[in-house]
Amino acid sequence: MSEFMVISTFKPGTDMSDVMKVVEEEKLKVKELQAAGRMGQIFLAVPQGKVFINLDAEDAVAAEAAVKELPMSAWWDLEVFTLSGKA
């Protein structure tokens, strides 16, 4: 397993009222993925329209696949980074 950071950026033109409709569904899915050990902490940078998601996965493809299970991922462009260690 490797550690990844997925930076999720809301796509231009995203209607945030649509996003808000899935907040409760999103929270439930996050808890499910965290309980399964597939997702770690999530950090929001609301003014910049970004979500930072920490994950442990076999590879970058698996990390991205886990994030794509989240309802809000429909509105995100994703960047996946392998983390090499903690400072």
C-alpha cells in the first residue's frame, strides 16, 4: 500500500446548489470508505474550490477509483499524487 493525496477541483461552471443536494450522501460514503480503511482525512479549501483527500491504496488508479465513488466526484477534476513520506 502507498499513501496518496488526491486534489479534487470543482469543474468550471459547477452549480454549487446541485453539489449541496448530495452533501448528506457524500458524508455517508466518506464514513463508509474510512471505515473500510480506503480513505483518510479530507481537507476543504472552499474559497479555492478544492478538496484534498488522503488515501492509502495499491496504486494511483485505485486511489482515483476510491475518490470516484464519492457522489461529488461528478463535479471534480482530479489530480493524484503519490506521497513519499512525512516530514
